[in-house]
Amino acid sequence: MASPKSKESSMPKKELLPGRRDGSNAKPRPQPVRRSSRYSAAEVHEIFRRFSVQRPEPKGELEHVNAFTLLVAVVLSAQATDAGVNKATRALFKVADTPQKMLALGEAKVGDHIRTIGLWRNKAKNVIALSQALIRDHGGEVSDDRDQLVKLPGVGRKTANVVLNMAFGQHTMAVDTHIFRIGNRLGLAPGKTPEQVEQGLLKIIPDEYMRHAHHWLILHGRYVCKARRPDCPACIIADICKAQEKTTDVPAPLVPIASLETAVAENQEP
């Protein structure tokens, strides 16, 4: 005697939707859109070639005398202006330019020096703590390894990248607010996070320009491609730029910044 068919086997099978095992009517999840630069390799090369002509030897604006004071200055610069940090650290670095001297100075006196900087109490603690860590774990020397640097109190990936680039000449990309804005506004290296923008820029910038690339981008963002209102007439890459909000396709004259400053000074003389 044949066994009776189960209700499940007698019911018509539901046709499964593509990509859904349970056959539900829910829509398949959209695949993430791949983010890539809007610029060709030739366009990227030309952008950085022009930056190199405009600022052949760009300099960071944080004042320092060695790798340690650079590290401290970058830690202090979080949510503060470079000018404000420089004003506070000139006297500090005269008396404490090594981890040993900073530790001997003590948290209270470090705090007195940097009181004009935002979040100064927490930053004073971090400066003392990172000085202790450098003495304890690195013989008082600043490491040239990112994994070691980010273990220090108050040091994140951006800070580590700045130190590796400026103190050790490594080809790193320190993504601050200016570079993050430019990467997305121009479509140069779009990304939802600083690290995504960093990886995008590292992928497209020619190696010959990597040494100064992060300085060029920071200075361009700070003085030309500003957050609220980009100064497009002053932009040397206006003809290449693909930003939606740009106001001109005519690039500014491609001359070294020093020449521009000299010209302005001469025009202002009586």
C-alpha cells in the first residue's frame, strides 16, 4: 500500500526569486557601488605636476625641531589650528624637546603651556603618557613603523602618517578634513571614511609625487578649495577639476607661490 502524500509534497512549489533561498518577495540587497577616481591616470599626473610647479618644496605649517616635537605638535593639532598650536609650543619645545624632558616637566606644566589649545587637559595627559611610552618601549626614540606609532596615547592613523611622511620621508597620505573634502568634492578619491580616501589616493598618485602629495592637497584645500566657498579663479587645476560646484574652467597662472608673493608685494609698494 502506497503511503499517502504529505501536504508539503502535494502543494505546488513556490518559484524561488533569484538570489533568495526562501522565495520571499523581499528585494535582493543592492550590491555596493565601487568607488573610483573620476580622473584618468594622465589627468592625475597633470594635477600633481602642476602642484609641484606651484609649490616645489611644500612645508608643513606645524613648527617642530625633531621627530618627537613633530609628533607632539600633530597630537596637539587635533581640533585646533596650526597657528594656535605653534603659538603654544614655541615656549614648550624650548624647555622640552625630548620625551625625557617632557616627562620631567610634568603634566601640570605642560598644561600651562598649551592652555590656549582646545581640549588642553586631555592633550597634556596624552603628551605625558606618550612620552612615558616612548621611553619605556622605544628607548626614547620615535618609531618609523605605523603599527608602533598608533599604539601611543593620542596617536591615530592620521597623526602616524604625518610623522612617517615628514620625519622619515615615507610615502604616506595623512587624510585630514581638507584632503577628505577634496577627495570627495573633486571625485579624485571618493570615500565614506578617511581611510577609504587614503587608499584611493595612494592607488592613483604617481610615486614620483607621493613624497609631497599630502602637503599639496592640504594647502590646496586650506587656501583654494575651501570648505564653504572654493576660490576657483585661484585654482591652477580648474580646467581639469570635475567638481560640480566649480565656477570656472579657466586655470589660474601656473607660477611658483614665491613668485606670486613677490609680485603682490611689488604691486603694493608705492
